[in-house]
Amino acid sequence: MMNHVSYFSGAYSRGVIPGGLMSSSDDRNLRLKLAQLRQEHRDLDDAIIALETAAQRDQLRLTRLKKRKLGLKDEIARLEDQLLPDIIA
């Protein structure tokens, strides 16, 4: 007899069932986090534009903001992938 509990123990213990299924509260939490990250991404975009057009350009700060913005983009993509699992056509 096979023990199927071990198959689910890894991802399921973190709240996500293999195959992309998750509870409605997990789904809501991910959507809330996603909205927060998207807002922060937009805010960083505005800050970057402001720094680029400023008379005295702080290149180090600009670089750090751009790096943070890229990190947010990656995290947003990861969360979107969790919310919208791949469907094999």
C-alpha cells in the first residue's frame, strides 16, 4: 500500500497543494499581496522618473530604486504564476 501523505507533505504544509490548488483565504492573501506589490512598483516608477528629471541626479539612489523595481517585478510574476496555474492545452 502506498503512502500518499508524503506526496503532499512538502508544498501542502506551506499552504499550496501541488497543481496550483489553494484555499480561498490563501487566494485572497495572495491577491492582496499582489495588489500591494503592484502599488509599490508604480510608486517606484514615479520616484525613478522624478530622480531622472531632477537637477542633481543621485545615481546610486536611482540604481537602487531600479534594482528594487526589478525585484518587485520578479515577485509579482511569481505570485501571478501561483494564482494562475499553467493549463496544459
